[in-house]
Amino acid sequence: MSEINPLNPEVANEEAVATHLPQESEASVTVGEEAPSESSISFEDELAAYERENVRRPVSDDGARSNQINGIVVSITADAVLVDIGYKTEGTLPLSVFGEKPPAIGDKLLVTSKGRNEEGYYDLSLQRVAQPKDISSLEAAFAAGSTIPGTVTAAVKGGLSVDIGVRAFMPGSRSGARDAADLEKLVGTEILCRIIKLEKEEDEKVDIVVDRRVVLEEEAAGLKTRRYSELAEGNIVSGTVRSLMDFGAFVEIGGVDGLLHISDISWTRIANPSDVLTAGQQIEVKILKIDPATKRIGLGLKQLQPHPWDAVPGTYTVGERITGTVTRLTDFGAFVELSPGVEGMIHVSEMSWAKKVRKPEDMLKLGDTVEAVILAIDTAAQRIGLGLKQTLGDPWADAPAKFPVGSTVTGPVSSLTKFGAFITLADGIEGMVHVSEILAEKRVERPQDVLRTGQVVQAKVLEVDATKRQLKLSMKQLIPTGLDEYLAEHKPGDTVTARIVKLDSTSARIELGEGIFATCTLKAAEPVVEEPKATGAVDLSAFSSMLKDKWKGGSSTTKPKSETPQQGQIRNFRITAIDPESKTIAVELVS
């Protein structure tokens, strides 16, 4: 069947009609086939050949054989009329040739035979109009546009010679034949045609041109109109695959064509209709849509099979491990066929614990057989979410035990951001060092100023949250500071000199050195007395020299202080406790 041309439906319809024209002659040997041997010819074949060569025709008044046959209607089907023409095998007429008034069983018809068809029946033509016997009757038929019978007598240059009472010419383009071979097959057959040109010449000869194609087109159009009226959406019909295209297949269903789109051939995704269908194949299809305006019919083959998603709720469960084949790759993930017509999707974020997958091709390729875990099932939307990385185990499950708070870890810098650096500690596990936890001695504005991707660093684990998959690290807390040195040089019981920097009712904050502080708990008998605000400038150089002499436990050269602690005073304290882990110091007032 000719394909539908969406840009020019009239041309498409004309080509489609041409392909539906009946075969007007006996079956011939197809090119490439071997001719049957004498031994292979059966009695039935010989009888059929004899009948073809010796078709009984009624005798006319002058004793000559006539091409016309008297037949009787013996059966009527949805598309054809079976006629008894006096032979072993009946003949057939398209029901459409009768128009609005189909015949009844027992009606007598005047027909002509065009030879046997592929099913073994005789193809007949209905002779409803007597052949004109003179020029005046031909002129009347021409003026009225009537259909008249004729006999193809010979193939000539450019077309055929037709006997319609006088000799007429039929151009090859108006014969309804598709090629020269089909033209040859028309020779000797009875046809119906229409006069499209009739001119008398000076020598009283008549130049007549006839058209068979227009008659065939009208018959085909009538058949299509009647078939369209008989079809309805939802009908299940039998058809023949006429042609295959990349986008689907055209199927003839009783004289009209429908499109079976590739998406409606199978529940399983297919690359080409030819993977499933072949031209000439007989199939059953469901009519999905009929467009009355364009006369186009949409067909479905897969709709006659159970919907594969109907079995999904009882077949698959969330958390189940399944095996499937990768059928499609997109920017956001990979589609995996779990069973015919049922696909799940692995999002790129569910492909690996160890690395960030930017495109599915980094992990998978078409045709791969993969094992995955079902993460979600949405039967209404026909979606199944799959996870590939879940089959490898969750590395965060034992992260708190593997990386306890306070432990030291080592790993390469995997990425740098404006707020910090990510350190790879194991496959699928990264820790983050905030920009404020990189260096202790100075403020870091940008991590890339002091770190580079791939650099191996050490850090201290500050916090682990396996649920949120977060692990906080600090690099600066592994770098020795003045506080570390002070803790290493002192022990509980040591007497030190320090300055009181802050007081409240029960405790005081003591500065032991630059950036080194301690907490002192005050006794109830030691009331807090704030030192009067200074009214003049403070001699900072003298104060700094005094601290250098006193912070490390030397004897005081200052004047004796009052017993009541005051903010800003330099006093003697005894270290009562040191906690190396939290780096805290507790002291008590000595003097």
C-alpha cells in the first residue's frame, strides 16, 4: 500500500487507490520463481487452465461468442458478492459496485470474467450498460459521462487499444496498471471505462480516448466509504500488513488501510516494525481511532494482549533485588527492562556511592544486564524507581564506628567549594572541612588558597551523622598551638601567675598567657569587687614585662594585692585540673 503523505493527502489517496486495483488477468509466474515442471502439474491445475482458455460465453444472435456471462447471486459477504457463472468455481464481484442497492440472493446478473484471483475464484465485472453500437450512442455516453464496457485488444505505444464498438485508445497512465507487465495482462480482458475525448475528423474517422482508472477509483472510493461506515472504534478486525515503515505498518482491513504505529505494536519497546512484522502477514488488530475528516484509522496490536503492568503489584515489591537489561540511556538516568513491557529507571544519583555520576554512560551502556534494588513503585503512573548502588551495600552504615568522633583521619581532597573542602575517607564517604577549620594561625578566605584537589591531608573527626550522611572534620585542631604547648609544660598543682579578665558572682575567667584561658571558681567568702575604672592612660609596656615575668610561676615583684579579687588584677593561682581532650584548665586563687 502506498504510504499516507501528510503534506498532500490527495496524492496519497490516488496512489493508495492505484495499489488496490484488482488483478485483471490470470496469475503469472513471478520473477525469480521457477516454472512448474510437467510432473508437478495436477489435474486441478489442468482443469483450471482449460477453463481459463475455454470460458463459456453466451452466443449472440449472429452466432459469435459473447464476452458476457449470465450469472446468479448465490451468496453475499461483507465485501463481495458470489455469483454462479456455470463453472465449477464461482465468481466474485465487489459489493461496492452496486452502490446503495446491493443485490439479493437469486438475482440474475450480466457479468464478464477477468480470470481467476489468488483465492481461486473468478474476478468478475458487472455489465450494467450495454455496449454502444454506433457513434451517436458513444457521443451520448461521452456527454453524460457514462461508464461503458470495452475489451482490451492490444498493447500499443503509450497505452492500450480498446474495442468499445469502435477502436479507442487508453493511455497507460489512465489504465490503472502499475507497470508495463500489468498493461500486458489487461490484453483480452473485459473492462469498464469512460470516454474522456471524442473528436470527429474530416475523413469521418473518430478519435476516442477512454479512461479506466477513474472508474476503478470511484469503485475503490465507494468501497472505502462503505467500509468506513461499517467500522467503529474498539472493533477487532483481521487485516494484512501492506507495507512497513520506520514509524509503523500500514494494514489493509477489508479494502481500507489503517496505520499501526510502532508504539502500538508491542508492549515491549522495539526499534523497527520489521523486527516483529512482515509484509503480507495476516494479523488481528484493534481499531483505536477513526478520524471522520481525514478517513484515517489508527490500529493497535498490543492492545489485544494483557497489559504487563496489571501483574506488577503481585510481581514486584519495594526492597526486592531484580535483574534487568538496559534499554535506554537519558541525561538523567538509565531505563531497565524488568519484563516485557515493564521498565524501571535508575537515576544518576542512585548509581554509585563512591563518585558523583554526571551521565549514565559513565556507569552503564545499552544492553548491559544489571542487578538493582527496587526503591519505589507507582502503579498508577507506571513508574518503578531502581537503585544500582544499593546492591553494593551502604558504606555509611558503619561510618560512626569506623570514624569515631575525635579520631584522626587521612584522605585526598576530592573537591573545593567556597565554604570548605571535601575529603574522601572511603568509597562513598566524604567528610567536610569548613573554611574556618582549615588553619588556626590565620583566617582563610578561600579554601583553594591553601589546598588543592588531590592533596592528601589529615583531619580530626568532629561530628558523624550517618542518617544525614554528613561527617564534619577539622584540620586546624591537629596543628599544635600555644595552648598545646602550655598543657604540655604544666600539670595539676603548679602555681602560676595570671590576670583576671572577667568576674561574676561565682567564677572568674583567668588569662594565663596569650590566647590561653582558665576558669577559677570563687569561694563564698571572696566577694567580688570590681576595680575602679582607670582615669588615665595605662602603661601597657610595663604590664607586658610584668606578665612575662609572672605567667610562668616566678615570684611577684608587684605590691601586695587586697584579698578581694578584682577585674584586671594579676594574682597567683594553682592549677587544679587539666583536660587534654577538651583543652580546658581549672585553677584556684592562691594569693
